[in-house]
Amino acid sequence: MSSITREILKIRETFPKLQAEKIKNIYKIINGDGKFKPKLNIMMKDLSRKQVIVSMMNNKNKLKFIKVSSAYITNLHRALKNIKSEIIADFVCINQTGIIIVINKVASPLNLQTIKKYVKNTNLINSDEVHISHFFQSKSYLKITSIPYLLENTNTSISSNVVKSIIKSNHIFNNITVASKPYIIKVSSKLDIAIIWLDIWDIQSSSKAKGLINKCFNIGSIITTIQGINMNLSVS
């Protein structure tokens, strides 16, 4: 993949609603012929810290919010002003993980909590499906090995819901948010052993993933280990 393609894909990821022509214009501005040519990764890093994602997987909730987003932005200004914040919400868009609220400055933890609380309390939204507010993040990829494919003392195979429940209840996964549904494969038809592939939201340094790699924990009476993996872009 060429460097030009990578830069265009980064712009596309940051602004998923933009048409192709506008993405090309942004690329030309960033890489213009003038003396000052800012690096795209620096600009994207700054921009991403001004994007607050409120996690919400239900598409109906996201669409309901975006339909009246102008009114919600006005009310969100009031909520932030009430805590004497200097943050101003510019506009709202959506992506696969939830609602993206673009703001004028980097938000503090109190700002993030205020934004999440406001979204949860809006009339059209199911508050149980609003999970967490965070900055734009990258993904890290992990695998959990030596898992029994059948749950202990049962004939039921392990499921992604069981994995999510285990993650939620175990302290080593504190402050970890799963980026997608855990993927489970059986090692072979003859062995009762499975591998769990786990994508988590992380920061650029992958510090969250690094803190988990080689950690051991229990699933029933079995001790299992977390390993890091490199994402192969040629594999879906």
C-alpha cells in the first residue's frame, strides 16, 4: 500500500461521511505545494483528541440522535457550561462504534463524563445501550489460548457472550473496552481446546494491550494466557 493511499485512508477513517472529492481536497491542502507541509499523522493525532466517541452499537439509537443533533448540540453546550467547561461541541457524526462529538479543545475526564451523561439522558436514546465515552482510538489485537471449547461440566460450547461476561468480571480487564465481538475457533475436531481472538480499543502506544500480554487468569478451573498478535492486513 502506497503512502498516498494510507494517508487518504486515514482521512476517510476520520471523516467517514465525506465524499471522495472532498477527501481529495483535504489531502491536497495537507500536502500542498507551499513551504509548510504539516505531517498528516500529527494533524490526525491532534484532531482525534478533539473527537469524543460515545459507544453505542445500536444503529437505531445512533440514527435517532443524529436526526435532531442540532438541538442536542445546543443543549450539550448548556450542560458543559453548567460545569464551567470551556469545551464547545462543534458537530456530531456517527461511525460503527457510536456517536462522534467533535469539540474545540481536548476534553478532561469530567467533560467526557458530562457528555456521556447527557447522551444517556436524552429522551430518544436507550440509556442501557450507551456504554462509555472516550477519545478516538486505535485497535490492538490479542488472543486467549488453551481455552476449553466446552464449558466445564457441560456439553455447551463457549460463546462470545460468555467471553464478554468473563472479561467484565475479571479485574485484569478493568478499563478495557472490547472493540468487536470476540471470535472463537476450535483448534481441532478431536481436541476440546479453543482460541479466542479479541480486539480491544487502545491508544497509539498500545499500552493497554501491552499491560495484558502474558497475563494469566482463570476460566473455571482452567488457567489461560493472553498473547499479543500482529494484524495481517491480507487476512479479514
